[in-house]
Amino acid sequence: MSTPETARNRVRGYGRDPRPRDVAALLQGSPFVGYGYAYPHKTAYRAFARPRSLREVWASEDHDRLFLYVHVPFCGVRCGFCNLFTQKHPAAELPGRFIDTLARQIDAVHEAIPNARFARWALGGGTPTLLEPQQLERVFELLDDRFGLDLAGTPGSVETSPETCTTARLAVLEARGTSRISIGIQSFFADELRALGRPQAVALGEQALDRIREHSFATLNIDLIYGIAGQTPRSFVAAIDRALEWAPEQLYLYPLYQRPLTGLGRRERSWDDQRLACLRAGRDHLLGLGYRQVSMRMFERPTTGAAGPVYCCQADGMIGLGVGARSYTRALHYSDDWAVGNAGIREIVGDWIDRSDAQLRTVGYGIELDGDEQRRRWLIQSLLQREGLSLSEYADRFGASVEHEFADELEQLRAHQLIEGDQGHLRPTAIGLEWADAIAPWLYSEAVRAASQDFELR
């Protein structure tokens, strides 16, 4: 159902910029085109002509090394830069009703994939720790009871926020064996937080970090943002140094994007030079302190290493639970409908909570990946990581050479020193990682690009 508000908020062409004709033209533009962490983007998803049962979708898939992701679509506030699928200020009864439907969805998935085994698990959102401690405990009980998931023995991550990172919630996460806590601090300076539209006192973030370090989580990740109005490379490095006071095992450095239907997305200005200078200053500072760059955004201490089964995001599937979560099989990606505006999100969340058991057993929205799209996804997601693409693994997977199938693209990327070859791998160079948010969209297929451009965002 579309309300007058959602109709007014519809935005066409949310997807990627038109593809430059070649890499030389790409490098004349912005290095900040779009966050390419998953391919294809949800803006390329559409309703299926024929809904499929979960059993049918997963029948021919490998169930031994799956990623289990639970999406909690609620936050206490909506920051000015945020375009995540999350509903702010949910009514008091809504999280409980959400968990009731989540329990029914877990039953449906377990019935369809009874032999699922998991190499990783995560609670994301939104803000999972907006749930009360007893609600968090119930979510873990559901995962344990239905899937037999060894929470403590399987690497697991939970996202939190300064506002919701309480001692009682952290105690639940610790008792359940959570190995990684990720917290969005974004900045340690009040003027920058105000510029981000993030109503958070600096002391609140510092106190949350103190509480996290009082517990036994193996990995603390701190998210910081660069490109904020008034920020300089020096002040960004100062924010990193503040974060380092808590000795995080990981840091994610995110460029600020202005996206449609977000608070900051209504402002128009270009600040590419500032963002690139901040990225370089932050990267060089962390590398000098012994951190390792894993991707454009992720930095970790070399000693960091999660035990447990090996999981490869290119090769292995993902089961997403909760409204807003994506699920991946080799040839089909699916989720629920997607929105960024508050009215659209409320509508989708409400519809999902009211779904029948029969509806929870079917898949009706997503995208099919033919052979070319599967190869393109493998290429893109591999080149977003410093580890790069294994030539032999690609050949084993697809029965062909990536150098042959993407000869023109790889030749151009090499010629401009964005990738390099090393011991049977293709890896992004330091400059290639700087330009990852432009290279990934440049590699998108014409079909995916067209679908994203035609997507009506609400």
C-alpha cells in the first residue's frame, strides 16, 4: 500500500552513476561512487514472476558453511547519514512482535534446510542492542534450539550503539559467546557529530567503549567516518588516535555519502579531495602503527584471527533472517522489499510482522544470477579485498580463466596500476583500494546498472 507520503518520497534513479567509457575516464571522476560491499545491490531486486519455496531455493546448495545473519530493523534514532533499513523509535510492543514472527521464520527455514551448518553468525541492523536483554536472550535461544548453532564455538558478531550498549545487554552477548562487537562511534568530536546529524554526546561513546572493554569479547571494532563538514586529515587522525585508546582489534573507516531520502542527502556539495585526503592520512597512520589494511574500509591488527570453519563470501551461501535481511544462494539472491524513507520502512516492517506461516516459507523478491552475473560477482567482491582473486579458485569454480573472460576490464585496471598480479592472484594496489567505490560500480553489468537506475526508492 502506498500512502501520499511514500508517493512524494519516491526517487527514481537511486542506482549507480552512468558507467564511464573506460578506466581513464573513470579516474577523471569521483573515487566515491557507491559502497560496493554486495553485488548486485538491492536496487536491482524485483518481485519474482513465480514465488519459490525455501525448500526449492536451497535444494541444490551446499549447506555446510553458511553465514547466518539476523537483521533487527530498529534504532533509537536515525542519524543524518544513514540509509540502512531501520525504523526509528519503534512502538514499545513492536520489537516483541518482530521476534514472534522471527521465531516462525526460523521454523520455516529449519524445516526447509534441516541440515544447515554455519561457519559464521551475526546480528546486525539497525541496532540489535535496541532489544531488551531478555529479548536478546530469546533470539539466541531460538537460534540454538532450532539450528543447534554452537554460538560460542562459531565466530559471531553483534552491532551496537553508544545509546544501547548497556552492561546488561553486553552480559547477554558475552554469555552467549559473541566474539566480536562492532560499535558506530563515527567521531569523538562534538561539532563533527552535530554535522553528521548524530545526537550523541562524546562521553556516551567513550563510556560505551569502557563497558565493552570490561567484557571478554575477542574483537572490538570501531566505526569512524571521514568527509564530515569541517573535518581535516589532522582531525581525522586525531579521532583515530582517540579510538586507539581502547586498543580496537579492528577499525572501519567509512567515507561519508550523501544519499537520497537521508538527512544529509538533501545537501549538495562535492568534497572528494577532503575525503581522499582523510582516507590517506588515516590509512598511513594505521599502517605505521602496525595495522593491516584488509579492504578500503577495514583495518585490523595482524594478530586478529577468528577461529572456526572457513567461510568465503564469494563461494558460500548466506541465510538472512528478519525483515530487511538478504539471503544468498549461488544463482539467487533474495530479501524483502527495500526502502530508505521512514514511511516506506514502517510499511514494509508492518507487512512482514503480519505474514502468515505459508508466506514465510516462500521467496518472492530478489534477483536471479546467470553465469555471467555469478562470475562478475566473484570478480567484484574479490577485488574489493586486499587478499584479491585467486586465479585457480576462479578457474575451479567456473571452468574458465578470469583473465580471458574479463580481459578488457583487467587490462585497463592493470594499465592504470589499480590491480597487480602476485603468485597466482590478482590484487588491488593501494591506489586500487582508494578507488574501490568507483571500480566496483564500473564493473557492474549493464542489466544490473539499468535495474538500479530504474529503481523507485521510497
